[in-house]
Amino acid sequence: MIRMEDVSFRYSNSKGDALKHINLHIHQGEFVVLLGSSGCGKTTITRLINRLVPEFFEGELEGNVYIDGRDTSDMDIQDLTGIVGSVFQDPRSQFFATDTTAEIAFSCENVGLSREELCRRMEMAVNDLQIRRLLERSIFELSSGEKQSIAIASVYALSPKILVLDEPSANLDSAATQHLMEILDSLKKQGYTIVISEHRVHYLRDIADRVILIENGKIKKEISGKDFRNLSNEEANAMGLRSINLLSVLPQGSCCHTGEKQIELKDISYYYGKSNGPLRNITFSAGKGDIVGIIGSNGVGKSTLLEIICGLKKEISGSFLMSGKPVNQKIRNRDTFFVMQDSDYQLFTESVEKELYLGNIENDFLREKGMSLLNRMGLSDYLQRHPASLSGGQKQRLCIAVACMKNTDMICFDEPTSGLDYTSMKNVSSLLYELSQDGKTLFVTSHDYEFLMSTCTHICYLHAGKVEDYFEVSRKTAPKIYQILFQKEEKR
Amino acid sequence: MGIEIETKQEDIYTALDPRMKLILLILFTTATYISRSTWVLLWDYLLIIGLYLVRHLWKGAWKTGILFGSFLVLELLIGYIPHEGTKAALGLIIFFLERTSIFFVMGNWMATKLRISDFVAALQNMHFPKGVIITLAVVFRYLPTVSDEFRSIKNTMKLRGIGLNFKNIILHPIQTGEYAIVPLIIRSMKIADELAASAMTRGLDLETKRTSYRKIRLRVKDFMAAGIVIIAVAGGFVVDTILRKGGV
């Protein structure tokens, strides 16, 4: 179905080759998972299949790519529209319509299907993927999981032969990821050829036919589905892969309690209008060096809670204490920092160096502090680089450095590990550990079980606008965390 | 069984054909530039708020009202400035602000709950060039997300001590503006790129004639609604001119 013969590719704006001498043959009906660290070239392979490389992302391509028996070298992206369906990482930027029905119909409309055929295809997609309840809704009010379902439906309606997915789970919570697995499984049973590039692999364990490990633009290893299922977490981690069997991931248990209370929330309530993610009577306290993982389903108000902690939103009632003293919004603005999921919003200047001193008055002490921070974050070689030209992980570390420049006691992180490979996830985890050793209190929202296990000291479980549970992370509580994260959507 | 989806309640108010919406946008943007009279401007402002209200966009109407109201108050205050030069300069600035803002307000009115695919189909029926259609579609697809993006940027600015507040805007207007806009542009470029890549794989570029899932047709109702608004705008203009002549 897909055949690549000695394919090499280099993006026109980069020095190194993204892919080197790839030979790959994917059969009809096969479910192939591409694994590897960020920047290893697995996304480029997916782009070769839908021809975004080299038509949209230009560069030098050598070798031949055959899709469905045809040489693609003289084909356009749109020639493949009916053959290859693509689903991308970020559902926000792959939708063209603003309502779900139009979005599902979009590809079919472009191809120029007759109206009767269009209606038939729509009906089929809606029934087969069980998304009738999502029809006629605004794209902006859907959860990430629902958006990804619509993205798949839109591709499915055109009934392509090949489905290419590029990190489709990056923005999904655990339950939605599970649902994605069920959809992919049913598509596989219908005979689709599926190629998926991923970091989180646990959900693909049971349905992968073949796993291809890519490193530095080369195929390093091919693993059969059977061997993949038998891989232990240690073996997977050694290859730089996320753990395959999540249940056997255990907490690191590196507790360092000082017992000193750093912040206390007492009866904090917040609501906006009538229903929009209200929080009621939030009460808990966290000590110096605590790393609190805030978990709960999408839309329960996790980010809102972080915004209240940072003073970006004002609580309607309740009090907020830092080191025993009540503090208002302004002081929280000054003494906290919020590292967002997307660092693009957070960097303002034209160089890494200037970014550090923004909002601070530059002096010798700060300069020294800044340099040592950059060293610690591995950014000292990038002093004059434009922040926008850094990689995602580097931008995130720059944000953390900025937070430390501020003399903050408290830093909030919103989904710091979405779309990170094993090594990067571990790096973030140890960075957070170091910050907590400095006596900072950290709040982290996350769906990433493996990350929560290796990082957090406490878990705060939000459910229906309330703190349902607050407990320490230990071997004993690990199964409970797993259960909360993976419970079915209906139960919530 | 077909898949005729029931029209939801709100659709009654959004049902005005996108082409008519575009005409109204152009109408209001140009009409206020033709006349220098504040009375005509006030009349158009009221009509625009009315357009929001008719579509049950309460929040939009409220915000628009506040924006327009503050412009008018400012204009009134400027009238009391004793120094002629300053008065003229500020008067000119407010004159342009009052009128250019209409473009954005109407753009927002049009983009709210706009069905992009209907819009694309409608423009295609009118034989617009493909490049223009795709550009317009991307713009209107992106507009509703801008406010969300901007909120995140504003939040970070606050935490970094370069907040978008009165003090910073007065003391460092250019720098503060730059901080607010640079991340927005970087984000927009990224999103536009991803959006285009996605649209390409889904055949937006295909030469075949696009079909449409929804039936797009101009109805008498559309012409009537647009006609009423056009007459109202023109009427305001005419009445103002007559009063002016009669008064002198």
C-alpha cells in the first residue's frame, strides 16, 4: 500500500537531513506505529505519505514514494485527497469550519461529491463513529477529545484507503485517549491501512501490528506487534520510549517534606455566569517543596484553579494565604508564575537574553543569576537566538527560567508534558524536582500518569467543581490515581 | 432516512445570507466615511447595535455600545478643549477612530457564528477568484480565536510585570503595544500554516467544483432584511442633509 525506496529528505531551511535512506513497506490493512524522540523524523514520514513533504514543507527529496501502487513524484497533495486521510496533532488548527456538521462534510464538498452521496457519507460517518450527539455544535465548545473525533469523522466520510495520524493523543486526557483507541481499533477491523506517529504508546499496545523505531532520521529497529506487547517498561524506556504498561509504573517516592505551610486556600469559590466551570469551596494547603498534581476531567476547572492561584482570576469568595498571611491578587501576580501549555504566548522579546531581563531591572546580581539559570536549563548557547526559533522544549525551559528570575515561591504548570517523549518528560520531571528542592511550591495540571508518578508529591483531584480528594502520592495510592485518570467518561 | 438536521432556534437569527452580511459590512464602513456629521454616525451606531440585538448577541451589543458610547463622550469632551491646535489634532484622531472601529465591529458581527463553508460556497456561486475565497475563509475562521489567544498573552504580561494597564500604556505605549502584538503575530503565523496544511490534504485546492452540504440560495427574506438596513442607512444620510440645509 505504501512503499518507500531509499528515501532521504532535507528541509530547505535546515542543515541536517530529516530522513536518511528510509526503506519501508507497509501492507494493506496494516496498523503501523512510528516511534522515536522529538525531531527524529517520524512526523516527516507521515508527511511523505500525505505529500505535505515536499509539496507544502519544501526541501530536497531523494528516492521514491509509492502510494497505492502509484509513484507520487508527479502528484500534488490534492491528488491524494481521496486516498490518504490525515489527522493532526492540534485539533484547534486543523478545522476549517466553525461548526461540526460542516467540518465533517468539508473534504467531501471539496472533492465535489453529489449532494445525495454527501448525505449518505455523512450518515455513515455519524453512525459508524457514534457521534450524532456532536452534530450541529460550535467547534469552539467541544472538548479536545470530541474535536479529535470530529477530525477523524471528517476524514472517514471520504473513505480514504490510508489513514495517517500525527500524535493524535497529544492534547487528549486519558479517557479520551482510550476512546481514540477504540475508534482506531474499529477502523483497523474495517481494513484501513493506518500509520500513526506517537509518544504515548500504552493505548496502542493491543492494536499495533508493527512498530518502527526511528532515530536520527533512520529506521533503527522494527518490532512486531507481539514482541511489542511483551516489551517491559524498562526495555521501552531504555529505547527512549514511554512506558507501555502503565499499571506497573510506580511513584519515585522522593518526598522532602519540610512541613512548612507555604500556601493555603480556604473556601475559595469562583464562577462565571451560571455554569462555566465553577469551583466551589476549594480548601487545601501545600507546603514548601510540594509538587501538587491537579487532576480531573477536561473542563472541570483545573486551569481556572491555576489562574486563581496566580491571581489572574479573582475568587468570588474565600481567602488565600501565603506563609500564613492573606494575600490579594496583586501580590499573587508578583510572586507567582504560570507556565502555559503553549509557550508562544509567553515570550515577548527578540533574544533569549533580553527575555530574561524583561520586567526586571538589569543589574550585576541579576545577570549572574540569569546566566546560571540558563546554564541549568541548557540554554546558554542560545543567548542571542530569537525565542520563536527555539524548539518547544527549549521555549518551555526558557519560561521556567523567566519564572525563577522573578523570585517566585510558587509556579503553576499547565500540562507541561503534552506531546513530550520519554527523555524530555524525564527532563521536565527532574527540573521540577530541582525547583521543589529550592523550596518552591509547584502546581501541575496533567493527564500524564507516568509523569505524575515520577514527579508529584501530592494529588488534588477535582470533580464537579470541588476538591474530591487530596492525598500523598505513594505506592499505596498509585492504583487510585490510575483509576481516577482512566475512568470512563460516562461515570464523570 | 436522510440526514436533514433540524434547524436550531438560534439559526433563525444567523440565517441571513453571508453575502448580504458582507454587503452590510461594506455599507457601514463606507457610509460613515462619506458623511462628517456626528448625527449620522450616531444613527449608524444605533443601527449596528440593533443588528447585534436582532441576532440575540447580547454581549456583543453591550460591548459595542460601550465602545461607541465612549467615542462619543470623548468627542464631546474634545469640543471643550480651549487650545485650537490640540482640539483639531485630537478631533481628527477621534474622527478616524470612530469610523475605522466600525469595520472591526461589523467584522466581529459577521464572524460570530458564521458558517465558513456556507460563506465559501456563497462566494463560489458569485465566481470569486479561489485565492480571495481561501484568504477570506482563513481570516474569518481565525477571528473568533483571536480573543482567546489574546487573553493568554494579557495574562502572561501581567505576571511578567509588563501588564497591559493604564500606567504602562501611558508611559511606554510603543513597547507595551509591541509586547502585546508580537506573540499574537507569531501564533497567527503558526496557526495559519497548520490550517493551510490541513486544508491542502483535504482538497480545498482542488479544481473540481465544490458541492455544498447545505443548500445555499438567496431568498426574498435576505434581500428584504438587507434592503431595510440599506434604506435606514441611506435615510439617515438624507434626513441629515435636508435638516442641515433647512437649518441654515
